Amino acid sequence: MAAFGWIVYALLLALLVVFWRKARRRSLDALIEQGTEEHHHVHRVLAKHPEGGTWTEHQRRMSEEA
């Protein structure tokens, strides 16, 4: 059971590092603006392809829309 605690802490540390690398040197407003743009990008792709598809198709559609 103690090993499980270390795994949770390691995952938390990994998440914090990922978020820090993404957010460094940006203001909160800049992060919100970037998130808004990405959110609308995803909605445009999903509106054009409501039937879905494979992950590879989704990635291709996202890059084509960009």
C-alpha cells in the first residue's frame, strides 16, 4: 500500500512539471486566450465531422483545419 502512495506522488509531480512547462512565462490571460482558441478549433472540426472516426483521422482533420 505504501508503494501506491509513492506512485500517486510521482504522477502528481509529473503533472505539475507538464503544466509548468506549458504555462511558464505566460500570463493567466494569455493561457485563457490560448485555451479558448484551441477549444473553438476542436468544435469546428467536430462540427464538420460529427460521425467521428479513428484517432488517426481525427489528428489529420485537426491539422488540416489549422
